[in-house]
Amino acid sequence: MAHRPRAHAADELRGRLLGLCLALTTQELQVCLRLLGMTQKGLAADMGLALPTVKTCRDRAFGRLGIHFRSELFALMLLERALRNRRAQAR
């Protein structure tokens, strides 16, 4: 049961990303989720991908999300959470 809170957090982040852009492919989504806590090199090793493939997926995902930098990905996740909390309080 120790892994369930971590799984819930991953599900929440996945939902936030898809809430921002349903057009993200599965691989783009996985790259974005891992970028929130890993380096690109570590992510490539974890996913069994070449580093250029990770960078391509990142660039495509960032383009779909309208961002250019990892810091903007963090900001989007925080903003999406704040908006969801605000909507929940308004109900």
C-alpha cells in the first residue's frame, strides 16, 4: 500500500497534463511526467530511449502545450492545480 499515494499523485499529474492538451501522445505524456522529476538523460535510460528521441518528444509536447522550457511545465502544473482548487471552492 505504500506505493498508492505515489500512484495517485502520478494519476493526478497525468490528468492535469491531459486537461491542458488532449492531443499529447502517450510517449509525449510520459516524457513530460518524467521531466517533472528526472533529467533528460535519466529519463532516456528509464524509458529505454535514445536521448535525441526524448528531446524530440519533449519538443513536440512543449509545442502542443505552448511552452518552451521545463520551468514552464512546472508552472503549468501549478497553475492547473490552482485553477482546479479554485473551481472546487466555487461549487
